[in-house]
Amino acid sequence: MKTLSMAIALAHLLAAPAAAQFGGGSQSEVLREAAALDSRGATTEARAVLQRAIDEAASPAARAAAQRTMAMSYAFDGDCANTVKYEELVISYWITREQAEPQNAFYQQGEMANEAARVCIDHGDFTTAEKYYRRGRELGLKEPEPRTHAASLWEYRTAHALARLAARRGDAAEAKRQVAEARRILDGDKTMAADQERFYPYLTGYVALYTNDLKTAEVELTRAVAMPGNANDPFINYLLGLTYERLGQAQKAHEIFVKAYDRARGHNPPAAFVRPTLRKKLGMDK
């Protein structure tokens, strides 16, 4: 929160003239301030700032950026329904961009649907999560040629999501089937796999954790954290900490939870789940 206290910074934002807050390219600063409030648990205050950003946005693109930030603000409260509501508004914006930038527009629509789904699965609304993961695939696959994002990416993401959903629902056989499908898709597109392979041990570790195969979860999630690009992922670290907690290794779990909390600095689904969850688990709300 820069050098001001949270309360003083919020008062400054709310009192400043609209043109100074949101005009002249300053909207990004306002969104960063709102994100900082969310990270500290001041989600109500963040949404007051964001509502003004939405109301006074200088363009449809600026409004969509504020709406996406609002969606993540609700994610910090585990509010799947309102996250979906605002992600839908962002999807509506990208629909208006289909003619001007079709490849990006359809990709972004799929991304927003998947982003909503991720918030919902993390907070236990599996029905909505599945609906939006499937919708994300449907939207992403509408991208016309020449494609800038492989169709296999959406197929892999869907199998990955369905495996995690099956594990959370207690259907180990279906989870295993979807893990195998995810592996098949990766093996079938080495170009796509170059960027996505690192998410595979996260998947196998996740499924093992939620189907109570804790030793496999420990091995796979340790491997996931060690892969390039994953060390700072707060959610993968959280899952590894949760595995040690369930294995009865409280001290090791605590150390990893502290690390995961420190890495949850973004304004995205992993941070939106990890930050408030670990704030409670580590006793920071007392």
C-alpha cells in the first residue's frame, strides 16, 4: 500500500476527482490499489474503489479491465456467483471485439470462462466449475484460422479440469481416466506441451491428494514445485503443505504454508484462494 496506511490510501482514492483517478492512463494505479486492498483482506473497500472505476471508465476496454479486477475481488471472498457475474461482463466485452481481433477475442473469452471456473472449483462449487470449464473450451475452440492458440490446449485444459473435479467429487476412476486423457493430449502435441508439461505433476499430485493417496501426492507435488516456472506458484505450494498436514507432518506443513502465503502476491485465482485460506490457517486473522 505504498507509504500510506490502508485507510488513508482508500480515503485518498475516494476523495480524488474522477479525472485524476481514472483518466490520463491512471486507471492501472487504481486497479493496483484495489488489488492491494484485496490482498490485505479489505475486500469491501476494494470493491468500492472498483465500482467507481467501472462507473467512470473512459472506454469499454477500461471498463472490462475494472470488471475483471472486480471478479477477482469477489474471488478473495470465495464468492463464485459474483466472480462469474463479472467474468461474464468481461466475456461480453470480448464478444464485441470478435470482428476486429478474432483470434484474441475468442481466446480471451475462453480464458475468462476458465478463470471463473477455477475460482468455483477452489471454493467447492463443482457444478458451476464444470459448466465454465466446458464453456471455456467451447469458446476457445471458436478461434478462427490462422489459430494463435492450439485446439489441443483447450482439450488439455478440459481434461485437466475434469480430472480435478472428479477427484474432488470422490470419483477416483474418472479422475484416473481424465489424467490419462491429459497425458495423451500432451504427448500428441509437443509444441503445446513445451509450455504445459509443468502443469502435469500438479495434476497428478492434486488427484492423488484428493483421492487420499498421500505418498503419491507428496512425490508428485514435490516434483511439480521443482519444475521451472512453478516454484513461486502459491497454489501448488499450498497443496504440498496440505499434503504434509494430512501426513501428520505439522512443522513441515507450516513452513510450506508460510512460503505459499508469501508467494500469493498476485490478483488471480491462486492468490485469491491461498491468501485468505492461509491467513485463517496461520492465525493471521486473530
